[in-house]
Amino acid sequence: MSDGADIDNGGQQEPVAGRSNRIFLVVVDESEEMQHALRFACRRAKNTGGRVALLHVTEPSDFQHWMAVGDLMREEARAEAEQLLQKLAAGVHEMAGSMPVLYVREGDCRDQLFELLDEEPQVSILVLGAKTGSGGPGPLVSALTGKFLGKLRVPITLVPDNLDNETIDSIS
């Protein structure tokens, strides 16, 4: 892990022989549909010689009354995010054959996603899981396929949560 604002083990390295510069970015949360997006991204990365990147955005602490308490809450949220990313990174390594690039950000998920895409030109595809139930695809998917679509500089791959692993494997 780096000591900067992001956990970035990707950097600006030269591509490994036989690998592309394609990076599949997955926005990480603990939803079931994210697991489908992650599997799809790993399979595509492995099959195309690309790489997976994981972005986890923590909510900012609204606890302003006591600064120390707010700082502690922020540190705990970051530690939990890093723990989740490290757990997922092991699975990504197993499925994709390489360690993912890891990012932890604090703030609004959509805003942090746009900032990351602006800062990291090597990210070439955004892979998101989408709920297929009556609640809709989720707030990030709705925003990015709606009024914020024009702000994206990369294509989006939406992976519906009603696909099983065999189907995901066969189409990726």
C-alpha cells in the first residue's frame, strides 16, 4: 500500500509483456451485485491481458462536535475499507491472475469516481453491478446512465445481478 491518499499498487509501470494497458474499474461496496461486476471484470482482465482496479468510497464523518471523535470515525472507516479491499484483492488475484490497483477515497461516491477517472487516464472501462429487482439498478448506476452520462470518459459495462457465475464466465 502506498502512503498517499490512494492505495495504489499500480503506478505508472510499463506493461508486462503480453498484457494490455486496459484497466477495468469496479466500484466496491458490500452488495451482491458488486460481486457479479467483480467476477466479470476479473474474467475480462484475465482474458484480455488487462488488470482490475477497485475503488471504495467511504462516507465523510458528519460528527463535527468533537474533532477527535470525527477523526477516529474516519480512521475506522478507512481501516474497514482497506480490510475489505485486501480481502477482495486476494480473490481478484486468484481470478484475474494479477493483483488489482486499490483506491480508497472519502466523500460522495459519484464525485470521487469522476475525480479518479480524471486522475487516472489508464482506467479504460467502468464495470458496475446492477440490481434487477423492483428497487431499480442502484443510485450510482441510475446517476451514471442518466444525467451524468455525459461526464464519463470511459464506457460502462453493467452486469445484472440475475446472471449466474457460468453465464458471467461464458460472456466475459
